[in-house]
Amino acid sequence: MIEKQHITQQNYAIDKHARNKQKGHNSFVIWLTGLSGSGKSTLANELEVELFNRNINGYTLDGDNLRGGLNKDLTFSETDREENIRRVAEVSKILMNAGTIVISAFISPFEKDRSMAKEIIGSDNFIEIYVECPIDICELRDVKGLYKKARNGEISNFTGISSPFETPANPNLVIHTNRDSIKQSSDKILAYILPKLVIHE
């Protein structure tokens, strides 16, 4: 077994700034957090389409998608949920350093896990957006019936029912998907991030 002290960080000639210059825009991570059913994935998809239409490199990381692949070995215990977010943050950082705007859509209910993700990615590159929606509205949108199963005790550690959601204390932006359409919500995020895309030498 190779011990950690034998691992050396390799530095490469082409860095994040060089890739940003090549692509013509800065790269960073947009972290969407909120209850299941709040609209994170739908909003991420709309935002990625808007970026694509502007010839801006963007890519969405979604909770269900990653749990079907990279994180399929993880359960929904508190320890595994923390590891889920750690892996997501590391992948987000890699994609960001490759010059891509990363849209990470994850419930990420605990402040400590979001803070860990921010530390991994870097505070200057981390845009936390709270996708706020009342739980009764989220339940009405629940096509998979997860809230019903959670209330019936069929699913444990379900955020909002048997596990808490810790509201972000100081998010960069709060989006209210029960008030605004997905397009309106996406436009608000675009208005916030577009100035940050400009490269200043």
C-alpha cells in the first residue's frame, strides 16, 4: 500500500487561468442547494442551456446522476452523504480548472458539508445559491413519491421529513421557485454570474 507521504502533487504547465483565456471566460462553480422538489435539477438544466446558447462552457452535476455512477457505492447515512458531497466538490473543482462553468445541483442539507465543498473548490470560485421552496410545494411536485414514502416511514434520513435541512446563512443568491418560473429564476442567476465571466488581466 502506498502511504500518503509518498504522494506528490503534480503541477502542469497549463493552468485554470490559461484555459479561461483560451475559452474567453472565467470558470467557477455554481452550487444549487435546496429541498428535494425545489427545482434544482430543472433550474440547472435551464441555466446550462442558456450558457450553451451563449457559447459558454457549462456542465451540470446532478445528485441522482452521480449516485447512479461515481457515487453508487454510497448510502444515505450522514457519513456517506458527507462523502457524496466531498466527491462532488472534488469533481466540480477538476471541471472548473478545465475551464468549465460547473452547475452542481445537490440537496446538500448540512452547513458543514457545504462549507467543506466551498473550502475544496475555493471561496473565490464558489457561488452558493439557495433554491428556496416551501416543503408543501415540494411535496406537490414530487413525481417519484419520495415524500409520501418518507412520511410513511419507508425511507429513512429523508431531508425535510426525518432529517433536517440547514438553511444557508449567507448564500450568494436566493431563488424562490414557488414565486418565479424556471426561466425567471435562470435569468436572475445569469444576471448575477455574467459579470463574473469577464476575464480581467
